[in-house]
Amino acid sequence: MPSFRSRLVIFAFKLRQFLKLRFKVRIIDWDTSIPELRDQVEKGANFFGKIPRKFHLEIHDINGLNAEWIIPENSDKRSVILYFHGGGLVVGSASSHRVIVSKFVKESGISALVIDYALAPEHPFPAAIEDSLKAYEFLRSYGIKSENIAFMGDSGGGNICLASLLACKEKQLPLPAVAVVLSPWTDLNNTGDSWTSNTKKDNLCWRDAQNVFSKYYAGDHDLCNPLISPLYGDLEGLPPLLMFAGEHELMRDDAVRFAEKAAKAGVDVKLRIGKGLFHCYPACAPLFPEATKALKEIGEFLKHHLS
């Protein structure tokens, strides 16, 4: 059963949406203004708090790709988390995710590079994957070994994270040491049972967004392309994976099915399903015990593999 504090947070989320205190847009369709939606996401980022004191934020340009270093005190850039922000591949940015990423940086003591990968519909597939590989190659050219790099992402960024692993395999690039994903969108066909079974339980995600965002991102490409929907890829040889999803979220089975397939392919994969919880719940630490426990596990996982 979910903790009392997690149920309070869920109630607060629902109340905020009912009162339209967080987002004015609650249903996404083909007429939804994407610039307005992006603006609301940026304004809503302050819900997660502020970057911890004594953290250093450094803006960097990677051949035209905007990126942000988030560096904790007494740390350096010898080990790095390459982070891909969420937002359905259409909204979100490095700045909107600063506070979320800083939680993982603080817990692990490892610096993070967060990139503003190209967003659909202006820049559909494969632009975002190309940007992710550009950032990865930048880190390696910077002198950081692949065994000291972790890929990490949430939601749509989880898609980019896992698809980038497959792209590295395809291009015969060294794979990073590990990957961590929160509620990854692994199947842009949206065929998992949870897309139906959790329709009434998931009151926190935008309704119908997955169909619009999926088309915006994939364009005329096949949705079963593994670099678009990593669930359909050859997962053999991937590095250790740590995955999280909420029991009551629409994307739950995107994580479940990917983890099952990865395990069958011999990948060291750990999947945590938050009982009664929601999309990307670890990002809410330390508001309730389940999120705090997940945050600590992520920190230990990263420190163990990147030490």
C-alpha cells in the first residue's frame, strides 16, 4: 500500500490540476499550441524547488547544442551522468529539469551534463538521437572514458536514453557503464496494456498526448524502428540498467516489457514498480518515502558502477 505521504502528494497533484494551478492545458490534441505548452512546462519547473547551495551551473555549447553542467561541491568531471530530460520528445529543456537532475547529482556526488536535444515537431527523428550521440562523443573527446559515463533520462528522455544505447551499438561505439531510466517511453505505438488499464488511474498525465507526440516525433518513420521505439530493438549486450515506473501510470508496461526483454537478452536489469504510484515518482524525493528510497538506490547504483 502506498505510504500516507505519497497519497497526500497524489491528492495535491490532482487538486492542483483541478484548480488549474499548474498547467492550463490538460488535454493535448492537434490544435494544442506547442509554444504555449513549453512555456507552461518552464514555469512549472519551480514546483520541484531550487538547485542545492554550493552547486555550480555551467552553460556549455557543443557545436551548436546547448548543454548545462551541474557540478556538486568537491566534485569534478571525471565521472559524468549524461542526462536526457523528459517531456514527450516535444517539450522540456535542460533548464526545466535542473532541480530534478541536481537531486541525482547530490545523491551520487557525480556531475551531470544535461542537453537540450532537438524537439519535435520542428525537429523530428532522428535529430534528438543525433544530438545525444554528439553529446556522448563530446564527453569522450573531453577525456572522459565510457566506463565513467552513465546515461539517464525520464519519460521521453528515457526513450532517448535507451535508444541512444542501441544507436551506440549500431555505430559500434563503446557503451556507457550503466543507464538509469524513470518511466521510459519505450513503445511509441502505445501497445502496452497499461495504456488502457490505467486510463482512469493516471490523472496526472496529459490526456491523448501520447498519440500526438508520437506522430510529431516519428514523422513518416516506422514506429517500430528500434531507435524510435527501443522496445523493438536487439537488447543483447546493453550495460546494467536500473528502471523505475509507477504502478498506476500509463507507461508502466513500457518499462515492464522492456525490462523483461532485456533480462531474456542477458542484460543485468533491475525494475522497480512503485506501488500505487505515478509517472517518474523518484523525481519527487524527498516528499515521500518511496521516492526517497528510489533516489538513494539510484545514487548507490551510480556510485557503485562509476567509482
